Amino acid sequence: MLPVGSWTDLGPGDDAAVVRADDGRVVVSTDALVADRHFRPRTASPEDVGWRAAAQNLADVAAMGAVPTALVVALVVPSRPPAPWTDGWTTGLARGLAAACAGLPGARGCGVVGGDLTGGEQVVVAVTALGDLRGLPPVRRDGARPGDVVALAGVQGRSAAGLAVLERRARPGAAAWAGAGVESAADEEVAGLVRAHRRPRPPCDAGPAAAEAGATAMLDVSDGLVRDAGRVARASVVVLDLSTELLRPHRDAVAPVADLLGVDAWRLVLEGGEDHGLLATFPEGAVLPEGFAPVGVVRAGAAPGVLVDGAPHAGGGGWDHFG
């Protein structure tokens, strides 16, 4: 069921696969999804989990400026799986992995070349992604310089809005809430944001394009815009000043549903994670590659950090795995 990919010389069936690395260097990244922490069967189908597992790893490779070439998947499932961890769930997971490799821009040609299957008490999906730099230097987090433009490719805040919808539905009395006007008043907005959470669409093709355009720093926005911008700021010893005026299209995209849910749309945009857009910095005056839009500037500062409209962000810092 899984694609072998155009970079693969030897696929599954032996002790290891063989994947071409034409550049001579291999970009490697790993993420794990743990059941009931990163996904819940009541809010995500197995196809959704497979898609997300692939997407977040493909985005990490793209954030280095590399082209994704292969995925390796390790799966832990109970030896006698109760519902919903049935054989059908594993098959659905495979369908989702395959769909992401085929459907995400910049990921076509990436294959699933092997992995591991083992029994355990808790379902875990761990994916390792490989990528090729095509002769270019990797785009790291520590290259941003004062005067650079901060730019974003992809969407921001939509996955968090979709999760807020799903969490509200899962509360006691959710059935009554679902019929209280939210679905009827903003059905398409709600459905679109839920899709954005279940199947994020990282712009994997934008990563290599940013590298070619001379991006000075880049990363995948997985834990929230402010939190991840702070990682670039600390690595580069600069200040990233984000602009709400430039980010307003992202706020406007989630505002109708945020209002219906009674949550702050700006908090979704600034702190929400799992859209897996690419945040990059470019030299002043550089032509931004297709898909990127400016969202701020890089400034010098006594201490590295993130500002929003020139002031410290007053909200939370995004997703913390151990918070």
C-alpha cells in the first residue's frame, strides 16, 4: 500500500533500505506521535494520523531547504488490539501515509521504505524522514541578521482553531452545542478548520525554494508562531518583531469560528501549532519566493526574543511537550 518513491534503490523486504543521496549529504529528522497525547481516535481517523505523521516530518526536512526523499515508520500497537486499535486502523494509517506523500506539494517522489512493527501497551507512530540538499547549504536557525525580513509560507492558526472545535464537541453536552448555531452559522468555516487540523498541508516545496532564494534562517512552525520564532531569535541572537498588520489575513481566516467558540483569534494565530508552515528570514530587499509573505522584521536587541508590534507578547508561549 505504501509508495516506494523515486529516490529508492532498494525498498522494503531486506534488513534495511537503500535510498540515493545524490548530494552526498543526508538530512534526517524524527518525530513520534503518541496516542491520547498527540492524537485521539475520537477526533482523528487512522488516515488522519498517517497523514499528520508524514506531514510533520516532511515539513522538518523542507525547513532545512531539502527535498524529502524517504520515510521510515516505526509502529507500536497492542498485540491483541481492542477497539479502536484494530487491523483496520493500521491499514488506514498506511493509507494516510501514502496520501500525504502523493498529495503534499514538494513531497511527490518521497517513499515509505521500511520501518519496524512491534507490540506494546500504547499506540505510537514514529517517523524518520530523509532529505536531499541538492548541493545547497542547509538553512539553519542561526543565520538571521538585523534588517532581514521575516516571512511565512503556509497558514497559521487554522489547526489550533480546528482542534478547538473538536475539543468543544468532545465535552459533555457537545451534541447540544453542535446544534446551537455554530454548525449552521459557519458550517464551511468549521469544516475547513477541522480539516486543517486533521490533515495539515505544509508547503514542502517552499523550503527548497527558500534555500535557493538565499534564506538566512528557517524552521517549521509546529509548536506556535511565537515559540518557534523565539527559537530562531535565540539561535541567531537577534529579535524577531512580528507584525499583526501583516499577520491579519491569518487572523481573519479563523476569526468567525473563534468568535463562535469564544476564543481569541490572535491567540490561535500567535500561539497555535501544528499548521507546519515555514518561518524564514531573508536579506532586506530579497525577492521572496512564491508562497512566502512578510510577517515581520529582524532587529538587533540587548537580548534575543520575540516582539509583536514592537512589544513583548503578553500571551502564552505555545505548545510545551513537558509543560
